[in-house]
Amino acid sequence: MKAVHARTPGLMCDACTEKVKAAVKDLPGVISVTAQFSRGITSVLFDENAVATSAIIDAITAAGFTVEPA
């Protein structure tokens, strides 16, 4: 298993965090997603054999959020 932690500065409220979680949680291999608007951080625990980090970043970006290295 692998984890990715990314700054997601556009997280402003609970609705934003739920949007990010919804965009990522159903990707194959994703085990858990946490998004904290108070810290502006999204963390994803995933199976690197089932999904690439780039696919997770792409899903967050497609949901309308900027992704920066944490």
C-alpha cells in the first residue's frame, strides 16, 4: 500500500471535501480518502498495483481543485 498527501488549496468547506472524496473513493485500488479543508490537505491510501498516483491527482483536478505536492 502507498499513501499520497497533497495540498488542495481550494478546499473551503465540508462540501468541497465531500466533492474531493467522491471523485477519488471509487477509483480501483483506493482504500481510504481524507480531505481536510482546515489544513488544505487531501490524503489517499491506495494499492499502487491497482491505481497510479497520477490517476488520483487527475481525479482531484477533474473535480475542480488544484493539487500541489504536500
